[in-house]
Amino acid sequence: MARKNNTPEVPKNLGGAKQGVKIGVVMAFVLVISVGILFLANKSISDRRSEALNNQEKRLGLLAHGRVEMVKEWLRNLSHQGDRLIKSDLFRLYASEVDSIEGDLAAIFGAVAMEEGEIEEDGAELAAQLPMMQNMLREFSTYSGFTNARILNREGEAYIATDGHLPPMSDNQLDLAQESVKTKKPVYSPFRKTPQGLALDVYVPIFSPDAREDMADAIGALMMTRQVAGKITDLMDNSSLSAKGERTRFMQRTAGKFFEVTPWTSEGFTAVTAQIALSQEGNLPFGDRTSLSEDDREVYSLGVVIPGSDWWVVQESDYDKAMKPIEAYTRTVYIVAGLGILTALLIAGLAWWVLTGVQSQRIAAEFKLLANQIDDQKRFIDSINANIDEFITLKDMEGKYTYVNDAFAEAVGRDKSELIGMDAAAVFGFDTAKRLSAEDETVHRENRKVTISEPVFLLSQRHQFQISKSPYHGVDGTCEGVVEVYRDVTEFIAVQEKNKKLIQRAMEALGSTIEAADPYLGGHTKLLAGLSVEVARIMHLSEGDIAEIETAANLSQIGKMFVPNEILTKPGRLTDEEMAAMEEHVEHAYRILKDIDISEGVLQAIYQMNERIDGSGYPKNLKYDEIVLAARILSALNVFCAMIRPRSYRGAKEPQQALDILASESTKFDSAVVDALASVVKTPSGEKLLQEKA
């Protein structure tokens, strides 16, 4: 009897044209996946770069605007120093009498005329008073720190000088003096080089004794010259808010050309070599360019013009330092993209070998070869896992580890083989394990990814981890465990806290700048912020709401930078027109803050904090339910802080008096807020805040 052949039949149609079509489909799939991965990688890099540059622009803009405000305040102080002299009746009367004289002043004050006595009676009296006026001008100049000073008539001619004679003035100085007389405002000259260093001329208009400065014409000007090299150097010094690689530069336009102000050089100025293209507002837009006077230094820079001048504050940041995080991110993204493409190629290789078999024996051999390749890839992936910083673990349904990578084993100080079969409690301790495993049941039950953030102590050091938990599926699709990826975000959290502190300091610096313009406003913002936080806590607001209220309180006075100083510091009650100008500070604040990366809650709190619940406030006459709670808190506390601090027209009230007034105004202020404030002032923290304001 013939023996039955049990050898399996070798298929004859595993290859051929149809197989070639299948292979083409696989390769097309790999190509599409690869292109998609590269597209997503490039888009991610582009988005990150745009975000980083946007943040850099905002940061440089904030620093530059802060410096501009400092320069404006310095210039205002220089011009105000002359008020002691030009607002004295003696000098105004003398200037008025000189202004009434027709003809050449040299006929009165010239040396020849004074020696020969060829002066008319009125001129003789003025000439006799001249030495006394010169002494007064010289004493003022010395006391105020000016190198010299002159009194000029309407045409810019000097008739009194601190140096005892009348040296000729340049055409530019004459034009500036006449501009001050014509506009009735202080005028500042460009910086100029002198043997003693950089100098600045300040021109302040002089009015007659009985004239109203807002209506009458000026009859002359006070010209004061100050050496400013040291001050300019101080203004350009990096502040505590400046990061490494950032610097401040001062740029001046002279005769249509741009120069960097460099007081430390012998010339005092350095020609700007960078291409300067100003915006319609006169500012230097943010961009990538060479440094102002250093051709070999590439920077990101932004310049803000100082209003009414040919000066710019230019804030620079080194290009290399600004782009370093982007370059690191780019490398990481391309590495991940490369691994994704490599994985797609490996899958395609597996399909290739499966589809190209022509007989069962060859298929078996190829499967064996592919198994070896998969094993190689497994070792390759294991080697990657062994060299990456993230911790990777796999836990079964009972919470015991079935796989850990080298980074995890090294971090917990145990051998990989020792960790297999242990649970989280054995590795981290009961309390930590309870926190880390709290979401495992959610992953099992809902079959979805969960991300948590928890602190963990490793080898006696505290780390903050972002832990991603994903379900691990078996062959049948059921969840057989949890894959955990631990990402150490300790440094990232630290950087976030540092940036938060920098922003807080920037807000405090802005508040200090605002309060410096009003001597009665000093400390108001700090007290308002401190009491607002305590009241919000008494009212059981969330930490997010408390943070918004604190930020709004710190920025609440920012709009007053644009209110005229004479209104801010005016003693007594304001007129209707002055009150309308004062109330505009709310719109100014909203205009400044709306384009900054700041929450809507903060904006609304600042914009509505001057509303009253009966609709009698401003700017929109909102009523109770239309006013957000944060604004109602700031509304009552802003009035309270104002009442317990002195003003030029009244003394400070006692806290209890102020509380009684607020309570009596229940139609204007939220009674719940007033009650919470009454509780706060009796607490140790409230008492401490009130003592500090004193």
C-alpha cells in the first residue's frame, strides 16, 4: 500500500504581480506616514518658534517701556528744578522789565555801555540789578547741580549767565530756546559732547508775574546745562528683571543720522551700523538684526521712542541665547520624528517579508528571520529606553511591576530584576504609592489615558513628576495593565515660579513708578493688594480667583500714568473737567493691558473697580449683578485704603471710622465685602498690613 505523503503543499501563488501590487501599497503607506510625520514635526517647530518670539517681543517691550518711563520722569524732574527760580516774583519781574525794553539788549547790558554810563534811566536800573541777579542764578545753578545757566529773552538772546559773560549760542540752541517760548513747555536739547563729558540743555519758559501760564505768552526762557554721562550710564544698566544676554542701549538721531549714546567712550557717541526702519509711531519694531554698533553681534531688538524727542530706548537680546531653547526643541522633535519614521519602516519591512514569501518553508524561514529582526528592534528600543531620562514602567492589574527601564531603576536605587513583582508601596512607601496609584482604577475602568502631577522623594530629594498613565491592551483588546511614563518637570516648575516672581516684580515696579508721581499715593497699591487677598480668603474664593484679584490690585493704578500730574497732586477738590480727566485713567489702563497676555478676569476687575452697585460709579454706570465680584471687592477696599491714608486736603481716618462710612453706604458697596473687611482688620495679618501702611 502506498504511504500517504504528509509534507505540506507549498503554495504556488504567494508571489507574482498581485504580490507586487500589495508591496506597492505598503510602500505608499510608509511614504504617506513619513511625510505626515515630517509635516507635523515642522509645524510643531514653527509654532514653538512663533510662540517663543512672541514672548520675547513682549518681554523686551515691557523692559523698554519701563526705561522710557524712567527717562521721562528724569526729564520732568530736571525741568521742575528750574521752577524754584523762574517762579519767584523777583525773577519774573526782572524778566518782564527786560522784555518791555525795545532795541538791542547790548546797549544796556554790554560792557562798554555799562562802563561809559551810556544807559537810559530804566536800563540803568536793570543794569544795576544785574550783579545780584547773576549771583542768584549762579547759586541756583550750583545748588541744583547744573554746570551753567542763562536767562534768555523771547528771541533767545542771553542777558544773564552764571559764568559772568555772554558767550555766543549756536543756531540750534537759539531754535530750541525760541521753541520753548513759543510752545510754553520745557524743551530738551540733543546730547552733545563737551570737554567735561556728555551735556544736556534744558529750556523752561518764563512768564510775567501776573500772567496765567495756560493763557499768557512766555516772555523768555531759563536755559540750564547738566552733565549727564553718569545718569545715562545708570539708565542703561541692566535691572534685576533683565535676563542673561539682554542689554539696554540709548539711541539719538542727530542731523538725520542715528548714533548710540556711549558715555564711556572718548567721543560720547558711536555711529549706528544697523539698518534702522521706524514704524509710523516712530518706534523700532521687534526683529532680528545686528546690534546697534556691533556688526558681528546678531540680536533680537526693539526700540521705543521717548515722546517729543529724537531719543530711543533700544532693548536687545542675543540671538544665540534667545534661540537656544528653540534649537534644543528642534533636535528633540526631529529625533522623535526619526524614530516614528524608523518604526514605520520596520512595520513595512515586516509586511514586505510576509508578502514576498513564495512557499511555506520559505515563509517559515522568513518569519524566523523577521523574529530575529524584531528581537533586534526590541533590544534597540530597550537600549533607547535605557538611555532616555523619562521613567517607563508597566504594571499588571494587581499593581505589580512587570517592566521598568534603566532610568527608573537607577532613580529608586534598585536593580531592575529586583523591582519586577514589587508594587508601588514597596518602592515609594504607602502614602506616596496611594497618591501615585489613585488613578489606576480610572485607567482600567474607562480604558483611557490619564495624566497626573505629583511630588515624589527619590534618594532624599524632592522631584515633581508629570505622570502619564495609559491602558496596556492584550491580544484580545482587554486592559491587562497600566503603562506609566514619568517626566521630571522639577526644573520647569522652578522656571515657572521664577517667571511668576519676575512678572510680580515688574508689576510692583510699575506700581512704584505710578505712585512716585503722587506723594499721597505711595504704598496704596501694596496695601490694597494685601487687604484684597485677605478679604478674598475670608469670602472663600478659589486660589485662581485670589491670584486674579491680587494681580488686578497691583495693576489698578497703571492708568494714572496718563493723568496730568497737576491733577493727581492738586490739593482740594477737583473741578468737573479735572474729575473727567481723572476718571479717564480706567480707559487708559484698559487700553494698555488689553493687548498683554493677561486674563479677562483681571481686566474686568480693573475696568469695573470704580463702579458702584447703585449705578453711580464710572465708567459704565454698572449695577450690582453687572459688576464682577473681584471688582466689587476692589471697589470697597480702594475707598477704604484711600480714607485711612492722609491727603493734602485732609488727614487720615481711623480704620473703624472708614469701616463705619462704608457700612453706611450700603447702596454703593457690597455689604458682604464690607463685613469681610471688618473681619480682616481684626486678624493678625490684617493688623500687620495696617501697621505697615502707617
